[in-house]
Amino acid sequence: SFEMNQVIFAIIICRMVKLSLQHGLHSISADAFSLYGALLTCPTLSDFDEAYKMGRLALMAIDRLNAFRMKPNVFLSFYGAIAHCKEPVQASIPKLLEGYEVAFALGDMERVTGILQLYAAVAVWGCGDKLTKAEEIIRIHFRRMLQHKQDISCKNILPHLNQVAKLTGSKENVYVTFFNTTEDNFFEEEMNRRGAHTRKLILHTCRMYLAVMCGDMESAAREYERNGAKYQGGIRFFGTTTRVFLAGIVGFYLARKRRLDEKKWAQVGEISMDTIKSWTQDSSWNYAHKLLLLEAECLFLKGEEHEHIAAAKYNESIALAKKHKFKNEEGLASQKAAMFHLEYNRKEEALSHLKHAKACYECWGATGLARQIKIAIESLSSQSFPKI
């Protein structure tokens, strides 16, 4: 019902919780509590304190009720939609892998797919693992699913695997390797398919994330425009937070570049910034550096009178991303700071930030991105102003 009608899905969950309270607990009550907690993360409710309490109650219920079989369900809801509202997102990695192994042992391929998708999102977008390690883990479990003839499930994982391959600079075309097709053909086929809402969001987010990290903001904007209306709704899985952040980055950039549409794109950026600001109150670890970067981009848009405050915000974002172990977003913030300084013809400051971005991407394992930044550094050093 989650894919087909989320209103009915919510009604079912509420009835499950009500029945548990009226007639006593059952092993499936743990699943009901975690799903109810996930529902509380929706934009219309945004009750993260109660969501976290319900999630913790579900984890306790697994032990108290000896509900081992419910562990994949509960872990999917708690570590996918609830934990990052309060806890460092990187801490979810071992729990997601634990839930995956339990689901596989039980033969629950639906949960296997869901948890592996979440692992890929947290490991890459949340910098939960180095990219080389994340790629190895995703690839191992991807092949395992192929061996069990789970082709449809594998199609939900393939965009993540493709994204990692491109970030690491691999020349392998994973779409050809595993499904004998091209990325464009795969994309068009899935976009024209009825239903498959989750897979479409994964495809859009992976393409948008890769475009933003590579500095191809026009491609990122096209992905947002194709599916932007769906980017901020529903249960707050970690992918939702990533889409909101990316929308903010794209919005402020295009507001600077497309002056005829400045109001439209500035509003996209401001909505994202306000949303992340509200999330930062509950989890500064995961969101404070993102908020600082969006605030810097917003001030960059507003012009010279905000120049010094914007520069300080970029530096704060870089420092906080480093402190909270988000190497990917430390590199992105450095990249954006370089663009800011180039706008004001401060070549040395721009070079310094680009070199820092390159070091971050190398540490993260994104050697493909690091090579791209190296080219930008060489071009800038020779007085050519590259697109970064």
C-alpha cells in the first residue's frame, strides 16, 4: 500500500497501533510502532521527538517480544526514516547491514532490497563509508540478488552502483555489464513505467546528486524540474533529506545564472533552506553544515553587500562538515566557496578552496571527482577560469 496509496498505508499503520494498545502486544506490534514513528516524520506532522520515541519503543519490542523476524522491518523504518532525525547518520551503517543479513536469512527479499537501497544512500550521500568500501559492499550484495533472480529488485540498486562507479572514476558501464542496456535507455524505460514510484525517485536523486557533485548544474536542474514536486513530501527517509538539500543548491545557483527566473529559483532555494533549518534543531550533526552552505549560497545571490558574511558562512560549513565527518560535503562546500571567490576575482582564495576540495574527494575515494578538480586547478593556475 505504501507504493500505491500512502493515505491507506497510514490508516493501516494507525489501526495496527490501535489494535496493539487495545488487545495487547504481538511480535508485529514492533513493526507497527516503527512504521508509526516513520509516519510522524512526514512534513504535515514533523514530530521528530515522538517519532524517535516510537522508533526506540519498536527496537525494545523486538527484544521483549522475541520478535527476531521483525528486525528487518523495524530496522528499515528506524534507521531509514527516524534515526537520522536525531543521531549521526553514519551510525546507521552497521545496523542497516545487520538488518540486511537477517532479511536475507529469512528470505524476505522485499526488505533485502529496501535495506540495501538505504545502505547505498547513507554510505554515499551520508558519507557513511569510503566510496571504495561502499562500492565493494553494494556490488557483493547486488550480485547475490542477481544470483537469486531478483532482477526487478536489482534495478532499484543499479542507479546507486552507477553513481559510485562514476564518482570513483571507473570506466565500467554498469548498465551494460548487468542489464545490457545504456543509462539513457534504462532511464527512459523506467520513467515510462506505471507505478515504481520509489525507483523513479532513486533514479532522479542519483542523477541529480552526481550532477551537483560534478558541477553540472544545468543537468541537476533538469532532474529537479522533472520530479521536483515530489522532492519534499512523504516519510522522511534519508533520500528525502538529500533531495531537499540538492534542490537548495540548485535553486540558489540557478537564481544567480538565470536572472529572468531568479524569483522562481530563489524560492526553491529558500524553501529548502527553511526546511533544513527546522531539521537542524533536532540533529545539528547531520544538518548544520548543510544549512550553513545554503545560507552562504543565499547570501552569494544577494550580492556584494553580503560578501563578507557569505565568505564566513562557507568557511563555517567546511569546518563543520569536517568535524562531523562528511567528507563529501566538505568537498562540495569548498568547491562552492571557490566559485564564490572567483566571482570576486580572488584567484588565490579560489585555488586554495579547490585544492582543499580535491583533498576531500581523494580522502572520500571519489578519484573521478578529484581528477576533475585537478583539471580546474591547472586551468585556473594558467589564468583560464574553468566551469566548476
